[in-house]
Amino acid sequence: MQLDVLWQFMQVDMEADRFEGKMRQSENRQKLIKQRNFLMEQQANMKKLESDVAVMQDRLEAVSDEAERLEKVLANFCAEIEANQPKSAEGADARAESVRKVSDSLVRYEQELQKMRKDAETKDRQQKEIRVRAAKTKAEYDSLKKVYDEEYKADAQKLHEMRARTEAESKKVDPKMLERYRSIKQHCTPPMARLIDGQCSGCFMSLPSATLLELKAGERIVECDNCGRILYMEGGNA
């Protein structure tokens, strides 16, 4: 009976699918993925830090140059005041105001320089911490990958054998029936369901009397009106 053959094929097919799913969800594989993602995250963090440090370095050089220039300007002001004493109160006030503005600007630049140096120390420490964490994770990753590669090699061989058996079983199935099975499998797994007490065992919905009669007649494939699975009644399908 063709549906019996298809049902037996499905058992082999589903067993191979379950094993492949188990391979994808293996504990070692999940750990490797987690460690790989962590390393990629650390690489991204390091690149951002390096970019931030480069921008900070450019700004640090610019601020340092400006602070140095202002120090010279202030020194020149002071020297000029000592060499040429103002002849009026207005002149003295004007020079004092110029000195004050330069001094205030210099203080602001020095404060910015101090903050930038602290930020640079912080980013340098962050870079070192990232390198340490990444190196530790990379060592763990390399060690675990050796174990996983051996595990995967054995599982891949087993899966290959299971898929070969599935392929051999598929040759026993009517091609049109197999095509319909694979079409249903794309959106519904497993693609076949037993008939149990007038219900589809896939979605547990009760089937109409007409569907039950058609299924018992065994003249063609009958699908569940609700979930679309191929219905199977052991010993009752031609």
C-alpha cells in the first residue's frame, strides 16, 4: 500500500531531520557561537575605541598647540606691560582686560586637556581589558573547537548515512505522492498524521464524515481540512 510506504519513509525522514536539528543545537556548538559572537563584539568595541582615540589624539594636539600659543601671547602681554607701563587708567584697564581674556581661555584649554588626558587613560584601560578578555575567550574557543570538530565529524558521518537511507527509502514511494509530501513538509512538519478516533493527530481537529469515508475508501491522498497534513489510517489505505 502506497500510504504505508510513504508513512515508513516519513519515519526515516523525520529521524534524520531530528538528528540534524540535534546537531545544530548541540551544547558545544551553542557555546562556540556564543564565544564567536563575543569575540566579534569585542573586535567592534576595539575598533570604536581606536577610532575614538584617534579623534581624541587629533583634538589633544590641536588643544595643546592652542594652549601653547596662548601661553606665549600671555607672556608677551606681561613683558609688554612691564616694558611699557600704561600712561592712563583706561590703557591699564584695556591691557588688563586683554590679559584676563587670554588667561581665561588658557584655563579653559588646560581644563579640557586635563579631562582629555583622563579620558585617554580610561580608554587605554578599556582597551587593555578588552584584549585580556578577548585573548581568554579566543583560547577557550580554540580549545572547544577542537573538541567540537571531532564531534561534528562523527555526527556528520552519521547524518550522511541517515540521509542516504532516506534517499533509498524515497525510491520506494510513488513520485507524485513524494512530491506532495515534500510540498506539505515546507510548511507543516511532520507532513503526515494518523487518524485517531476520527481526529487528525497533527492538529487534533475532528474530521467531517465525508473526509473519513474518502480516507477509508483509500482511492487517493486525503489531507486534513484544517492543517493540510496527509492523513494516514494504518491498514485502511490502499
